[in-house]
Amino acid sequence: MLTRMKIRMLIDAGAQILEMDNLSLAKAWLRIDNEAPAVLYFDAENKPFVLYRHGVRIPLLASPFADNLGDCLVYLDEAHTRGTDLKMPWNATGALTVKRKTIQCKVAAMRLRRLATTQSVVFFAPPEVHQSILDLRQKKSKDSIDSYDVICWLLEQTCSGIEQLQPLYFSQGADFCRRAQAAIDNPDLLVDVDQRETYLQALKQTEHQTLEQLYKPRLKSKSAMNGPFSPQIAAFMKELNVRRRGFQGLGNAVHGSALQEVEQEREVAYEVEAVRELQKPIHYTPLSFTGPHRDIVSFVETGRLAAGSAGYEHAFKALKRTGLGLKYGINEEATTSKFFISKEFPRTVNLTCANDNFLRQVHWILWSALTETALVITEEEAECLIPLIQDSKRLPTHLLTYAAPVTRKMLHFNDLSYYAIPALPTVWKPPGWLSIELGIFAGRLYFEFEEYGGICKFLGVEVDDTRLPNKADDAETLGELLCPADVADDTTDEDLTHTPMGYVCQGKLLTANHPFFAKVENDGVPGPGKTWPNKVSGRKDAGVTGNSDEIAHSDEYDGYDDCFDVGEDEDEDEDGISDDDDEETITDNELDEPSAADDVGDV
């Protein structure tokens, strides 16, 4: 049925698929569909994964389908029909399952955002739901059912659900009247201890009850309100009683009222379980800035750093004092380059121990072509030095701008020519060691393939096309290779395993045709000479481009219904897929989950 109707998105809102887990269903779907290259599903840890036809499974953000789902199949189980927003192709056809008592707001049909124009959906329901629709629409068993009949049935189920909740509405309204009257009867509760205690007793409800207290026959409901009320509260309570008499004649409402007390007990237990201890943020004392060091000013004017000055230090000597540097160790003597930072750069707040959360980002660099020396400075120092650089006609130093690429689409600043004061010569290129060491110090995650060999050589990684890169035995390295999962406690919680620098830290091989190095054009396809394996094409004439179909994750986006983030904003990682040698093959007997990855940019 799915293949014949060319279904591309299966939304199990009715929880009809119970005998198979998500991975098993994805495999079974690929076996019957001979056209789709892969299927998207959510694993047991609620992470989106793409399963390819040959058995390889990789995260969605590390696959080309992160930019364009195209012909990829999509399966959403009941737990992910709400809170997941995947922008499907313009002509996608979806399948939606429903069950008894499915209400309109949980049907999840709007996972297809163009349902009213070019997309379509097919409803799948068990026999009892089919018969219920026929009874509601007064049709015979041989009559056909269309979408209008299904929507009418969903709205009727929604109204029935609201009617069944009326006893709970009455209970909440009566409880509100009781609390409001207690506040009126004790106006001085903030200053009078006795009134405060009386008010608190009125707010409390008996949580633990015996079976006799719960189920013994009562002439009146436990929630019945007896006693004097203020005129405003009395009018409100009178209206509640009128509504109560109205729903008492409904069989479903009466049945719901019988279990009302038990329902309240469950809600209280859940609320108590969700209580979190409030932990106030720690306030740190910011360090004061007194101005740039005189030796840095002299460096701007002469292009030479004073030997043994206290105004600067080598960059990797400072990196050695960070939390990751203390944990893994950094050999500062492995490099003899002239790459320094100002003494002001690591100073942010007053700390008693190393805390990498307060490390600055690298944005401003002083470069002396005379001595080929680079000095990273702070924003405050740059602000003080810019007038000096602009006023002088002939200075041997340049102020360069830089930003470490942390996403695949971010502009690369490796040539350091984006903006310079004064302007650099048109033929100037930075030394290779500067781009590499600057990127490692600044936490760069993405780089051009031309720099791959230099980075591996700098880190002491032996690159061989016939095998994975290994640590060179005779190389004096900056530090041991790190797996992003090993630094999970020291960095952010972002999954950075599938980034070029993550591959280097894990010792995985990278090739020139890897999607990491594909040039993404405006239409979302690789540039000349670059290809993506299993690339999915979109129809430009239909208004669909290859640009990234963002997966939104915001509590403000369409309510809670669409507050899932697989990739968060477009500034998050959007990676290429792994090479076959590096990817993980999934079998029925063994499913190895990839380790959680974290930021490796600081080492």
C-alpha cells in the first residue's frame, strides 16, 4: 500500500505500529520500497537518524538529507508526531494513522506544511474506527469515506473528549472558589501568623487517603462547597453548580467523575516529581582593563616584540592552562612559531581555578610582516590601537579580523584578508603555520581540504590513503588525539563528532570528495568538481530549492506542537555524510550507537 500510493511520510499518530520498533520498521520499509535511497526515523534516544539502503546509519545532520529530504522516506512514531517539524518536498504524500478517541489537535497532519496546496495525506484506521465514522456519517458499509468524513469524525471525538473533562473543570473551579474565599477571609495573612496558617490550611488538599475514603459511597461530592461566600465568589459558584447539573446527565461525564479523585492523586504525584531545586547562578567579579601594554603599542609601531616582555605570551602556553589543557596536556615546545596572545586576552573574570566557559573568541590579530609575528588581542585593546594604526601612514603591522568556522556554511577566514587595517597587499598570503595554529587555538571545526595535511602533520597524525590516519611514532606533537566524547564534561553538549575537526580528533580518514568539503551554492547543490553521494534533487520549477530545510526547535513556534530541535537554528552544525570506511553498519543483531560528541575546538 505504501509503495503503490508513493507514500513518503508515515505519521503514526494513532500508535497502530506496536510490534516493531522504529529501526525495524525503517528496514522493512526500505525492503518494500525500491526507489527511496534512505529512510529517516528517530532512535531510542530521540535523535533523528538516516538509514541507507545498504545498512549504514548516520545522524540526520551528518547526511545530505539535512539540506533536502527529497526522496528520503520519513517515519514519525506517536512520540514524535508532536514537537517535530520537517519541511517535506512540495509534492509529498503522507500516511496518517488514527485510533479511537483521537482528537483534532493530536492528529499531527500538519507535519505536511503544504497540505492545503500541493501535498496530500491518506488516513489509515482500524476497523472499529471505520465503523465509527460510518455510524457518525450515517453511511452504509459499502459507501466510501473521504477526508471530509474523517475530519467530521475527528471534530466529534474532540467534542466528546471535552465533555468527558467537564467534571474535572468543575473540580478545578470549585477549588479556585475555595482558595479565593480563603484569601478574602484572611486579608492580613502576610503579617498575621494565625491568618497565614489558616490560609495555608485552606490551600492544602488531602493527598494520601485510604481505600475507604476514596471509594465509600457519598451523598454529595467531596468537592461540594458549603459555607458562606462573598457575593462575587457566590455568583461564580452558582454558575458552576448550574453547569454541574447540566453534565451530570451525560453518561461519559458521570463515568469520568467517578475516577476524578484518583486522577487528581496522579496529577499531584506527577507535579511533585517534576519539582526541581533552584540553584542560583554564581556571580563572578569582572577584571578591569587598564589599557594595552606598552610593549604591544611598541609592537604596532615597530613590528617587533620585546623579548621577555610581560605583555604577551605564546598562545599554546596559555592554552596549556585551560581546563582541557590541564586534563590532556599540551606540549608547548612542539612549535617554535611566532604566534602569541596578549596577557589581557585570557583575563575575563576573577577565577580560582581553570574554567573554559570564560575563554574569549579570537577576532582581532596584529600581524607584523617584518618579523612574521602574530599577536592575538582583545576587543578592548583593538579599540585602543585602531586610532594609532589609522593615524600612521607607514606602519609595519596590520590589524586583521578572524572568526573560527563552526558550521559548514560559515565563511572561512583562513586567508585573513576579509578586513585589514591598513589594507594588505593583493598578493599577500598568510603563512601556512599561521592558519593552522590560529584555527586550532580559536576552536575551528571546519577547514578546507587543502589544510588537512598540514593540520595532521602539526598534530602528529600520519596520513596514509590506504588506511586510517595514525599517530606518528617519531613526531613531536602538540597533544594526544582527543575523541569528542572524552571531553563531554568539559565542553558544550553539542554533537560535533561529524565535523572535520571531530574526524581528525577521532583519527578518521578524510578525502577530497567528502561532503565536508563540498561547495554549497545558492541552490543547495555542490559546486563544480564536488559531489554528494546519494544526492537528492529538488524541483526548482515547483518552488523547492536545495537550501536547508530548517528543523525548528522553539517553544514559541506553533506552540508545543512544533518545538523540536534537531539542528536548532541554521547556525548549528550541518555536516556531510561519513565515508563508507568510517560509517557505521547496522545489523539486526548489533546496533552500536555513536558516542555523544562535544566541542573539541579549544584543543
